[in-house]
Amino acid sequence: MYRFHVPAMTCDGCAHAITRAIQRQDPQASISALPSSHRVDIQTGLDKGQLVHILEEAGYGDGLEEIPHG
């Protein structure tokens, strides 16, 4: 699982756009996007580099960073 802090995600519309962008590349991906905390949790077969690229291409790259989780 990957967890990202996405400062540019500010509303439910943003959360849906992120979900759609990732699921276009991995239809089986499970995404939990929480605009109030700017956090996106992603369960996917894609790697971190692919996810970062997808998020940047979707317009959510500013301030994007992975959050370590345990």
C-alpha cells in the first residue's frame, strides 16, 4: 500500500479525479482519498514511480509526498 499527502486535493471532486486517474491504469486499484486531510491511500499493483507520474499528470503534483506507514 502507498500513502500520499496531496495538498492540491481540496474537495470531493479532486478525490474522484485522482481515483479515476489511477483506476484508468489499474482498474483493480483500491483508493481511499480524504480531501480533509489531503491523504490518499492506494492499494495497487503499480509502483511508486507510476503513481507519482499519474498524480502529476492529473494536476496533483504540487507538494506531493509519500507518507511512511507501518
